[in-house]
Amino acid sequence: MKTNEIVAAITGKLVIPPAMDIDLNCGFGSDLMSDVLIFARPQMLLITGLTNVQAVRTAEMADIPAIIFVRGKQPQPEVLELAEEIGIGIILSAYTMYETCGLLYQAGLPALGKIETVQ
Amino acid sequence: MDQQFSLFARMGKDLPLTVLHELIRELLVGRVMTSDVLSLTSDTSMQEVKDLMREHRISGLPIVDEGELVGIVSVQDLIHALEQQALERPVADFMTANPFTVHLKEPVVEALRKLESTGVGRLLVVDDHDKLAGILTKGDIVAGLLTALQELYNEAEALQLKRRPSYFFEALESDDTSLTLRYRVHFGDFTLGGQASARIKQALLQIGATPQLARRVAIATYEAEINLIIHTDDGGSIVAEIHPTQITVIAHDAGPGIPDIELARRAGYSTASEIAREMGFGAGMGLVNINRCTDDLNIWSAVGVGTRLEMMFNVPPEEVTVKN
């Protein structure tokens, strides 16, 4: 799913376009960056309520091309600056995590499926 | 055509439109024109024109008298001659005098504009002395662009090859070469947290590691870096040693130390502060994730002394054996 389709599905706001408009192939919603680091796949969309620099850093490490910040949260300027520098797309959603994910799932963005228990 | 574009697909890239835009501005007419051109004098008969066009399968011929370009004859002109049953008459009676020309040092984009604005199928190419140097059709331009794209691709591929770790290390002669990157990580500094890991990742990509390897190293190092920020008294250091066959990243701190390493390695076990949790960490998954990303992991810790985390990553063989 392309960035503009994602923005349209959640009637969100694209504040930083991703450096490359990659076709995102799945979504993952979490406020826990450790979980994101474990489950991340390249070309995955991150949906989170965590609006600090660590969300952007996590995306950078895990090759995540774009992040949606949920619950109408407005990230601090340094967060946006870092995202722009690295080339990670930032989208703002006025919906909660549950509803944002629901809208994207409905629009056809796949999930990761059942997760094996992490020991 | 398909084959050319698949070249870019193999590079994992779309052919950017800007590349074509730049090419038609950079590429000069002289490089894409057909320079071995058949020409006739103006007293040649239209019968001969007809025979030559058929024999050489060409649709336009320049007319040159004593070295001076005087006109061009096309299939259209030949049809006129045939209609008038005048094949015995000289080409001078049917040719287009003062044909459209383009200079061989002009960029292709200029030739394209002229072809577009005049509606002709071919332009005659002239040199500094207005002498005929070649002929240019849209077909020549397409072929020229494809050749230039192929060259660009070859250059990019050669560059890619040079950037592999093997090449990087082969250029430096020693019995055992490695590259060491050192970083200082400060306790509680969530703003700069991740910078060391990000730089290690960039360095790995720069010397040609695969994205998969760079990602694996980055994730494990990032978890270790966050641990230094969350759990130490005074931060610590991260040292990455990049060897042609193995990458070792060591996260070291001077306390407080882990009382029970086995417990710390267990999923979900956490002693993280409230602030660490607010930053999205402290779920007790750090060491679990590090373990998953590394090929070998050693933890040494003593309470009151410090902790040393040694993470090893094997460089897949194809990355070190690829040669030209």
C-alpha cells in the first residue's frame, strides 16, 4: 500500500513524505519499541502512540519506511527533524490506535498473522 | 527495451525519470547520430534514388554538391516523382533544399525539439564548417539513450562491487585487518540514544554489507545502547569491530552490574525505570532480542563492577568472496 493510500484510509495528515515511496506490505501497532524491534520486517508500517525520537530511531534500525502517530498526537520538532534527516515518512492520525489499525486493515493493509511465542 | 528496464529492476531501482531528463540534456547529437551516411549529388536521377533507397532500406538521403550540403530527398519526394512519371529527372527537381540541420555538439534535447517543431522524420547533422557529419532520426536517439543507460548501469554495478566489504578490506594490506568504531553513550540521554547504532549501521552499509546484516547488527546494538542509557550509573561505551568475516560489537559499562544474568535474559523480566518505559522500552525484551539477532552472545557482569556485552555477527560468505 502506497503512502497516499494509507493517508487516505485514515484521513490522516502526511507531515513528512518517506524518502522513497515504497509499497508497504504490512502494518504493526505498538507503543513498545522493543516489541517493534523484535517483530519488524522491512517495508512494514509502524503505527504508534509513542511520539519521541526513539520511535524514529527504532524505525531507522529496523528499515521501517514510515510511521503513523495516533491519537492526534503532535510530535516535537526534533522528532520530525530526525525523521526528515533519515528519510522516514511521518503520518498523523486523529484516530486512536485501535481505530487507525482497523481502518488500515479494512483498506487492505495486511497484518503479521499469528506470532510464535517469544521465549 | 524490456531488457534495458529490467537492468534497473535488477539493481532494485525504478528507472527515475530524472535520469532520462538529464541524459537528453547531457548526451550530444554527435554521439547518437548515424555517422556513416550515404549521400548523393544533385544531378543523380530519381531512378537511382529509388534503387538506393530500396537497396539500403533507407527513407531519406542527403544531397551534397562539392562538399556543400544542398538538400535532402525523402520517400515523399520519390512518390512525387513516381506520380509525375519523372524518374529520369535529377534529384535537384524534387529534393527539399535548405534542409533542417542540427549541430553535432548540440544536446539531444535540442534535436528532439527540432524534430517535434518541424515534423520531419530526420535531421541532418553538421559540423563546425556546416559540412554533413551524419544523420539523426528518433530511432537513433532511442538507441543512443539505451546505450547510455546501459553504460550508467555498468558504472553503478562496478561501483557497487567496489563497495563490498571484501574490496574495502582487500585494498588495505595487513595480516589481519579490521575497522573499529567507538562511541560513548550517556546515561539517561534518550535524545541522542540510538545515534551510535545508527552510525554503525550507516558505516556497515557504506562498506557494502547487505541490508539484512546491517539491520541485524543495528537492532542488537540499539537494544544494547538503550540498556546503557537505562540501566547504568554513568553510561558506557560501544565498540564495533568490523572484520571481513565477523562483526563484533561490545557494549561496556562500569556499573551497577547485573545480579542474575539468567533472570535478566528471560523474556519479560525488567528493572527499567518509569522514564525508560515512557520512552517505549523496559519491557524486558532487550536481551531476548539481542540474542535473536546475534550469532554468538557473551555477557559478563559483576555487581558494583560493571557489565560487558559481547555480540558477534558472522558476515555471510558471499559478502566476502564476491570478486570481479
